[in-house]
Amino acid sequence: CYAAYTAQKGQRLAIGGGTYVPDIPAGAAFGPNIPGFVSNLHRPYEKLRVADLLPTAKIYPQVMLAFSL
């Protein structure tokens, strides 16, 4: 799904922190972290670019559909 909307190969990336995923069998956490952009997610001065959120808004529903099949 990521490659279809970004024209970049997706890769797994661990950024640390806690998540709900260990409670979900075969679960995977994912978010709008775009390579090359320092977002400071969950820190002071957290930010995202609108241009990065637009493909994310398309990727999330596709991922949810893929996991529900």
C-alpha cells in the first residue's frame, strides 16, 4: 500500500516507544513517519507536513482492507 501511493519501497522501521500491538495477535503498528523528515513525533514541537498526510489518508484504508480479507 505504501509503495502504491508514494512510489517508494516500504520498509520496516522501529522508532521506539510503547504501542498496543503486543496485545493483537500478528499485529503491526504503523504511522505517518515519512523517511527524511524530522517530525519530532510525540515530543515538543511535534509536526507533520500536510503533503505527507494526504497519501497517509489513502494508505490507511487500503491497509485496513488488506488486513480484513
